[in-house]
Amino acid sequence: MRTPRNERLSRHSEGGAPGRTSAAGRRLTGGRGAATDTAEGQGPERRCILSGEHDARDGLIRLAVSPPDADGRCHVLPDVLARAPGRGAWIGVARAELEAAMAKGRLKGALARAFKGAALAIPEDLADRTETALVRALTDRLGLEMRAGRVLVGSDRIGEQARMGRVAFLAHAADAGEDGCRKLDQAWRVGREEEGSGLAGMRLPLDRAALSVALGRDNVVHLALTDARAAARLTTLLERLLHFKGPADAAGLDAKGNPPGNAASGGDDDLNVKGCLER
């Protein structure tokens, strides 16, 4: 990777000004306790090269470049965990906006300014690669938390722990049945003494097959996290993926996070996915 001058930080960088993740952290993890953990994890802000907006690093997606190939071109690749050496460019737009920017040449121009002097090659499937990398980061994190003993699976076990106030994060597979989700949501609200608040588990952009593979268990339909810090870590990755996919596109969910064909539960029981993406 190229290593030109360091990226310039915004005027809020030293203080770690809150970005999109703080609001989402409160929604996705149930509010109490989780907001502090999420805010603590925020680093300096970065600027999206397409929209010009600033956000915390964890709320954006980093693009990096490979070493020059035989033709002297550097390939632009997603670096969703921000670990690649050298200078990076950051994007905070949804997939549809990225694809439009690629089609109109705006991304090429923005990257040329970010990586001055480099002969860049932008893969046509950059959007696909980015989404795949975001999904992989999420499933890898789920696997790590599972191995650390911080993930609960199984409706009965989750419901019991939720009613005892021991669940920091609740989520359902994209193809989970509405009745099962509603029962666990209610148990979670009871345990947190937030009945009537509309608090509900998150519809993940992953079906039960993907969750089962990620967690190494059979037929995972619902999951819960018992640790607030683990919930904050997962929330960061989940929010970025949902934002990139777009609120109505995530795993085929509608704008309220419900799978096609399932009626919304109505009233305060709904959790609008778009609301989880508050900045």
C-alpha cells in the first residue's frame, strides 16, 4: 500500500465527537448502558469523499489501494476494518449512491483527488465487494462473541434471560416468524421495565441459514447478547451494513425492518430500520 502524508482529521477529532453510531447504539441495544459503551468506542471523524459529510470513523467505510500491479495500476478495494496500511479514502453513502457515483464518474474523480498521483483501477463490482466485506465483518464478530460466551440462542433461553433483564441486545433473522419475534420483544421490554416503549429486537440482514453458519449452530432464528460492550461492537458493524444496503433493501426487508409478506405488528412494537440510522 502507498504511504503518503497522514489523513487530515476534522476539528472534532481529538474529542471523538459523536456520530451516527451513538444514536443507533441506543436504539439497537435498548438504550440504557449501551450508549456510553458505543460512544467510548468512537474515534476521530473522517469526511466522505462523495457527500462531503463528516462522521466517526466507525460510521464510514474505508477504501484503500493495493500496491501497483504489472501495469502500474493500484486497485481500489474496500477496507471495512480499516487495517490496511497507507492512506485511505472514506465513503458514507448507501450502495445505490455509490453505484450512481461510479456510473457518473464522480467516484473516479473523488478517488483521484484522494490518491493523488496514483494510477487507479476501480473494480466494476466494488459495491458487491463492499457489501460482502461488511457482511463478513458482521458474521465474524458474531462468531467471536459466540465463542466468548456472550451470545444466547434458542427462544426459550433468550426469553428467560430477557425477562430477567439480562439481555443487552436482541435480534431476529430476516426470515424469522412474526409471532416468535413479538413474544421475545415483549419479554425484553418486561425485563428492562420498558413496557409500552416500542423497544423491539432488530431484524438482521441475514437469514437463519447465514446466522447458523456464523454461530456454528443449527437453525438459529433469534439471538441475544448479554454484554453491553459486545452489543456496542456488534451495533457498529450492523449499522454500517444496514446503512450501506439502504433502509428498504436490507435483506429484502421493508422500510420498517419487516420481511416481505409479514404484517407489521403495529404501534409501538415496530422498530423502523431508518430510525436506527440516525446521525
